[in-house]
Amino acid sequence: MASSEGFLTNEQREKLKIASQNVEVLSSSPKSPTSFLSEHHVKAPAGGKAPTAGIAVRHVRRSHSGKFVRVKKEGGGGKGTWGKLLDTDGVPTLDRNDPNYDSGEEPYRLVESTVTDPLDEYKKAVVSIIEEYFSTGDVAVAASDLKELGSSQYHSYFIKRLISIALDRHDKEKEMASVLLSSLYADVISPPQIKDGFFILLESADDLAVDILDAVDILALFLARAVVDDILPPAFCTRAKKALPESSKGVQVIQTAEKSYLSAPHHAELVERRWGGSTHITVEEVKKKIAGLLREYVESGDTSEACRCIRELGVPFFHHEVVKRALVLAMEIQTAEPLIIKLLKEAAEEGLISFSQMVKGFSRLVESLDDLALDIPSAVSLFQSLVLKATDEGWLDASFLKSLDEDGDARVEDEKVRRYKKEIVAIIHEYFLSDDIPELIRSLEDLGVPQYNPLFLKKLITLAMDRKNREKEMASVLLSALHIEIFSTDDIVNGFVLLLESAEDTELDILDASNELALFLARAVIDDVLVPLNLDEIGSKLPPNSSGSETVRSAQSLISARHAGERLLRCWGGGTGWAVEDAKDKIAKLLEEYESGGVVNEACQCIRDLGMPFFNHEVVKKALVMAMEKKNDRMLDLLQECFSEGLITINQMTKGFTRIKDGLDDLALDIPNAREKFSFYVEQAQDKGWLLPSFGSPAADGSQKSDPGSAAS
């Protein structure tokens, strides 16, 4: 029965009721969510038929009578429809064996998947390696396992984990951890990774201190041990301290390491024996054993026995010392060269001495060739011969030859420069003994190679840094004299550039090299050897982030500090670091006391206590002036006693007389008979052998200059 427009018949109402019931059933099915149904409504037909609201389009079909009817789920039911082949009750399911099966109709399921972090996996793996190493003590197995693990970019975290685990163990494990780090250095873990690992460790010191009460002291000892074992440069402490917050435990660790361990007398032996490892021997003991086994090998020629002895040392990280000492022995005893080459070749082929240790041994010898040449004149040519044989036979990489040419500091230098370095080392050593600046200047002038003046400055300060404060002060005083006499400002600047370019290598041998170089630079400015702008010039010739650049900045900070002049003049200690004016005042007072009735021996002791033998020419000068002013020749007795005891050298005596001679014109204004007196003193001095023959005849010179004055008098 047709319905009027806008109204539903009873039949249509019945169908709408059935459709609504079907919608409720569908809304509970995962394949037909309610939200999906509510978004797709059937529109009313144009003829004004009421819409079958809430019925999805895909479930609506037109019957043969033109009516819209709601079909049952999966195609069944409804008048005017075909219906299903099989009608079953219950929840409809998908049949995966159906040819028309579509996986897209399956409901979505969330499957959990674990996302792994490579770093977390690495940290878990190294814990087992560390625990196994602490159980077995086998360094080789630990190194092999770490190599097989791969992920070398994470090795810095291995260092942190190793030390963190050792912190809470006994001294045995702490010692084992230090030995393992030394063994892995360069061969498995690169030097930059060692630095990064220790820096990460210092950053986490605050957290470690929460669980381990004495973490700061133990970490300080690990840090000091790394410096002593040469796997960290001493400069690491300074740089790390700048990068860490001042209030952090990491800074406390560095300060403890520097004050309690690295600055202590015999600190190397103290640190190495701190954990009392029964199987651990000091570096010096290892060196003695290496020297002994090499001597025995040269005598016996038994290569297998020598390799066995090297293996039993148990210090694979120190095999570079075996290489270095073997090469030196080959140079000293040239008949032993074939045996040494045979030993090193066999050790390399067996894998006993690794490639990196072999290269490191040769590199260390290059650095000490200059000093070695003092004892073995042909050291350079012998070394070149050994390098060629090693590379030809394949147990030393050919790239080592290239590195010698590219690295200025590691280059085998020409014979002329080598000879110059040998001679200036002897000159500097003599100066440190005699305190004789004029003699040193004459020696440099006799060499006749002013183009090498920067090399002299570098060698002077390098040798002084490894001595006491007395020699450091003497080096600074000498620089002032050289700048006045024979060195140009460019020579001084270029010398400091050479010195700072090799600063990182110097820091490996001298603990506080960076600070001492900064003091030498700042002192040169205070002494008017350099001007502040020269520091900018020196800094511009160095790599921006190098140790040398940091040293220049430190020197600039020292100069800009309050009372910098006085502090820097005293930088090498009170013994020889007095300001010039202070020293002059002390000399004047002791001479006045002697002149007023003092004892000669007491005056000599006072001069000795000054601790400034390089400034004794001032004693000579003031004594002569006082003798002229007071008309008391008793001062000559003091000079005689000082000369006899060797307290004042002939060079210092000559320099004192020369200074009087140069200032005679001014002196004569206050002391009318100064020339006659001085001539008399010179005659006595020459008779007693106080003066060098090169002093000439000052009396004649003085008479020539003072003819008019003499005539007037």
C-alpha cells in the first residue's frame, strides 16, 4: 500500500523497526563501529520519502518495487533480496580459507615491539666483560672480547663503567682496572676516547659520591694513576677543571689528584703502589728488566728465549719501551744490530709486539735523537738505516717514513741544525753551573748562526723547566740579557712560538708545563723583553684550540692581574725571584755593614744567601763605588775573598768592572778622582787575576777619554 507523501505506512514502520534492531547488533561488532555508522546517513529521496535515518548506505538496497529496504548483515534477509546461501546464528566470523577473504577486513591489533638503544646494549655487554676480567685477570681475553663487541664509538663509556664497578670493590680490582686501561690504551681504546671516558666519569662524580662515601679520593687516585701511566696528559686536569662546574665533585677530584698525589715527592712510585698490587711492578723495575733481557739476548742470540721473557713481563701496553731500548742498543753496539732486527721482526710477526707499540717505540726514539746524538755522534744516520730496514722487511709500516717528513718536531733534521743543538745544550748546562752571561753570549756569537736564535730560546726554557726555580730564574734573566745584546724581538717571538707548538708533547714529560710556560711568557713581558702586543702575535701563529693558545691566554691573565709586576718578578720563589730593586737594597746594606766593621766571612755568607750568583756583578760594582766614596780600600779585601772562594766568578768580576768603566763619566761628577782610583783598582785586579784578558787596558782608555779633565785637575 502506497503511502502519502511525508507519511509511513504500517509496513514501512515495521521495516524501520527491524532496521533499528539490526543497527544495535552491528554497533557491537568490531567490524562496524558506531562512530562509523553515525557518520554515514541515508538522505531522503527527492520524492519526499522519509529517510531511513541511521542506516548505512552499503546496507541499503532498492527492491523491485522501488522501495528502500535494510538488508541483513552479510547479505541475508529482507523482502525483495536474495538472501544468503547459508544462514547461521551467532557472531559472524571471517574465514581465512575463503577465496574472497580480504585481510583488510580483519580488526586492527596493536602488537608490542621493544625498541632497543645500541648504547644500552653496549653497556650491558661490557658489564659481563668486566666481571669476567675481574674473575680471571686475563687482559688479552678482555681486550679481545671488547674488540669483538664492536661499537668502538662507545668505548669511552667502557672506561666509566670499568672504574664505576671497581670503585665498590677491593684494592685488587682497582689495580686490575688501572692495568687494563693501560693495556687497552692506543691498541683498543684511542687516546681521545680515554680523555672522554675520564671526563664522563668526572661529570658523574656527584652521583657516585652518593653511593660511595670516599668516591672523590678513589677517583682522584684513578685520575693520578692514568697520568702516571701516560694514558692521560697532565694538561687534561687543567682543561677538565675549566669545563666542569666549580662546585661539582668532579673539580674536587681533580684538585685532590693534583695536591695529594701528582705534586707529592716521588709521586709516581707512590701512586703505582697505592693499591698494593702484588703482581704489579713499577715503571722503573720494568725498564730494568727490559734492559737486562736485551743484554742477555745480545750475548746469547736466543730469539725464542727473549720473546718468552718479553711475554712474561705481562706489560703489552709498555712494549714500546722494548722497541726503543732495543733500537738504542743497536746503535750503541753496532755488531748487535742484526740480532736486534731479528728480534723485533719475530716479535712483530708473532703479534707479541703490536703495530701501534712498534710505531710508538720508533716515534719515542725520534723525540730523543738530539740527546742521544751527544753520546752516539752517528745516531741520526744509524736511526735512518734502522727505519729503512724495518720498513723494507715489513714489520714497520712505510707510512712512518712519511710521518717523519710531515711532523716538524719528529723530523730527522739536517746535520748543521743537529750540531747546533748539541753545542747549545753544552753551553746552557755550563751557564747553569757558572751563572756567566757574558761567557754564554760570547759562545753564541762564536757559533755564528743567529738564524737559529729561536731554537736556542726553545732549548733554554725546555731545559730550565725540568730544573729547580734557580735555573728558571736564571733562564728569565738570561733572556733579558740576550734581548739587549744579540737577540731581536722577532727571535724571542719565534722562539716562544716553537716552544708553544710543542707544548702538548712537553706536558707529557713535565707535569706543570702549561703553567710554567705561561709564567715564562708573562715574565718576558714584565722584563720588557716582549710587549703585550707580542703575545697577540704569538697567539695568532698557533692553532686556536691548542694547548699553546691556552698558555698564551693564561699569560695574558697573569699580566692583567693586580700587582702583576711584583708577583711575576718573584714567580720562581723568594730565593732568586726578588725584584731587582730589592736585590740592590740588600747588597747595599750588607756592604755598609761590612764597611762599618763587619767580618769578611759573614759578608761572604750574606752574598751567598742572596742566591743570585748571576747578579754578583752588582756586588762588584757597588763595592768599587763604595771604596771610592769612602776612600776605604777594605772593600778590595772582600772582593779578594769572594774571588778566592769562587763565590764571584771571573766573568761576574769582569762584568762589574766593565759597568764601572762604562759609567765613569757620570761617577766622576760626584767623585773627582774616580778615574785615578778606578785605574788603581784595575791594576790590582789584573795582578790578582780577577779580570779576563779581554778586559783590555781600561786605564789607557780612561786617560784617553779624560785628557781634558785630567789637565783641568
